[in-house]
Amino acid sequence: MKKYIIIVLSVLLCTSCEKYLDVKPYGRVVPKTAEEFSGLMHARLYQLDNGATTYILDNANTLVSFDMASGDDFEVALTTSSGQFMPTYLGSLIGGSMSSDAYQKLYELIRDCNIVINEMKEEGTQLSDITRATAYALRGVAYYQLMRMYCEAPVKGQFAQQLGMSMVTNFDVEERPIRSAMQTTISQIEADLQKAISYHPADDLYRFNENVCKGYLARLYFWTEQWEKVVPLTQELLKTHPILTLDNFEKGMKFSGTLGSNQLIKAYRNSGTTDQEYTVGIQSLKYRPISARFLSHFTIADTANDLRYRMYVPQSRFATKPLFCGLRSEEFLLMQAESYAHQGKDAEALASLNSLRAARIKDVTPYTMSNLPAINAQELIKVDAEGKSLTPLMAAILSERRKELFLEGDRFFEMKRNGTPEFWSAFNGRKYTTYKYMYTFPIPYIDIQTIEGMQQNPGYTELVSQ
């Protein structure tokens, strides 16, 4: 199977990814006025609103691709004939166009942000401030996404040794930097988001307002295991964006072009122009049933009382959950619970976890340290983000996260940050193995070949040399 992957890589990854430094990004000269710079940012925001494949916010295509390729929430072996095109395992993403496409598009976005940050001379006006804030926010989020996809999961205490991304922060067409250390990448993302927050952006037309930036900052701290920094942000955001309750969850999660009370940002704000593409994503779910592993996280009582089971799992086992592509408050509550648990604050972790369960399960019995369920034997994740064996509390938190964020593009990254489990799936009489290295996408081959000193991720150097 490794030989198959490298054949596809050799064809697809040789597409140049250096266009992100072109001087004329849209066939035009560099903007001069604040209004023109603002237009550059609005062109990017318009893509998000229409559900374009930008890799900043998942759209239906990338979301379903990630969740199907994870091979854990859906039964690959039971894919119907109409679903032959769907990813079978992580190698499908590595050998497909997504691997190089995400890299190129995110760096092209960074290029546009650098143009605004480096070239816009106007300062101190309302328009220049919100435009700069948006550029810093988008650049920070772009590097965050690149780090999650193209860097190994961060390991606390090893950031200085782990590989980060190539950091391009100036508008310089000659700059071809090699990869930085993970710590440098993390620090740049944090600095960009903090800079965006310092402008206190509030205009919804620019989408990345102050709370959205704080939400991504919380995500950064969570991904990099800075648990003590997560909780203050989640507490603040949950006050302004409380989670949906038992009474309004089903209605609140229906597909809509407007933001719900629990939603900070999402794709498809211009729903009238994107319903068709979204519908294609929904239709693809009819070709592969939900996995027994996922269903094992619901008890018999849950099948009657848990709103998520009723919304997600019909008798046919083909998922019916509306796709959500964005950032919502329930994720903050789960991040908060896990961050408390990693700090040994079990009572606080239980309180956060019970708050979510009470909002999803009718007549639920609150968890205590003595009645936590046994660790699910069918679960592929066996260790937590710090590499420690799962405790019943951590297993319960991860289980609720899996149920709550099902079909939101989260499962791939959950498996990556919690031990990168190896497993195999069967499809059309063949065995497809997900190896640890596959959770980290390869740096496009053209950059390895043309940028002296550029380092490839483990697993792919060996493939190229075969």
C-alpha cells in the first residue's frame, strides 16, 4: 500500500505550491487604499460565506472527506456501490488532491494577509483597523490549520525540537524559508491572534470578531496542551455564547445561513448560493453507514433519551445529522472539561461534563467519580493527549466529545492528538491500514525539491526513496 501512495504523490504533489508569493495575487497590482486592502480581505471572507474549499472553515466536502477517511465513525466495508468515490482511509487523503491543495490555498491566504499587514500605509481609521485585524486573524488561523495538518501533534516540553511550518510574515517574493521549530509556529499564531484581538474587532461583516479570535486562541492553547490557558477563555466565551439546551438543541442545529446563539462563526452564511454543494455533502452520507464503534458510545437508555442519537442515527444507520462547519460553544465546554481533567481538577471537569450531558440527555443521571462508565473497549483511542492511559473520567470526556462533534471534522484530529492509533479497514476485499505517520500530511514534493534544507515529515522521506 505504501508503493501505491507514493505513485499518487509523485503525480499530484509536484504541482507548484509557490504561487502564494506571487506579486499579483488576482491579476492586479498590490492595493494602495484601505478600501482596496479591505476588498482583498472581503474576497476571502466571501469564499467562507459561500462554502468554498478554503481549509479555514471546513465546507461539506472537506468535512465529510476527513470524517470518512478517519475510518472510525463509519463502516468502510459496508459502503454501497454508489459510494465508491468516498475516501476509504487516511491514505486516500494523502494520495489525493486535498494534501497539496490545503497547503497551497492556506499559503495563498497568508500571502494576501501579508500584503495587508506589510503594505497598507493608512493607520488609525475604522476601516484600516478592522482590515488589519482581519488580516492578522486570518493569518493566525491559516497557520493554525497548517500546523494541525502538516505538523505532528505537539508534545509538551518538546516544542523546540518538533518541526513547525515555514513562516512567511513579510511580503517578499524572494523569500523561501525552511520549516521553523514548532515553538516558533505556535508563538506566531498566538501573536497574530492577540494582535487581532487588540483591535477589538466587532463588525460582523468581517466575520473574525473579537470572540471568534478568542475562540481560535482557545483552540490553539488546547491543541498545544496549554491547559491552564484554555479555561479562562472558554469561561468568558460560554458567558456570551451559552450552549444550546435540551429544549432548543434540535432546532438550533438545523442548517441555516444565520448564526445561532451558540455559534461564533461558520461557513455557508450565504446559504442561498451554496445549498446545492451542501446537499451533495449530505447525500454522500447515504452511501456509508455509521460504525458500530461510534454507536457503542450510546447506552440502551441513550437510544431513547439522548437527542443526539435521535438526530444522528435513524434505523438505516445512515447519518442524518445536519453538517456544521464552524465554531460553536459546545466545543468550548468540552475543551474546558478536558483541560480541567489534565490539571487534576476532577470536580470542575465533572461539572463541565455534566452540564453538557444535561443539555442533551433527558432525565440524565449526573456523573460522579464513583459512577463513571467503564472505558469503552471498542474505542481506538487508548491514551490521552499527554500519552497517559485513559482514566474513566478522561474516557467519558472524549466519549461525549465524539458524540457531540460527530460529523464536524473533529474525529481525525481527535485521533491525531490522542495517540495516533493504527488500525485497518476492509473495502472491496482489500485491507487498508492507517499508520501513525498518515495523521500528518506530507509537505508537497515540489517544496522539498526546490527549497534547500526543507524537511519532509517522517514516513514520506522513506516513501520517496523507494
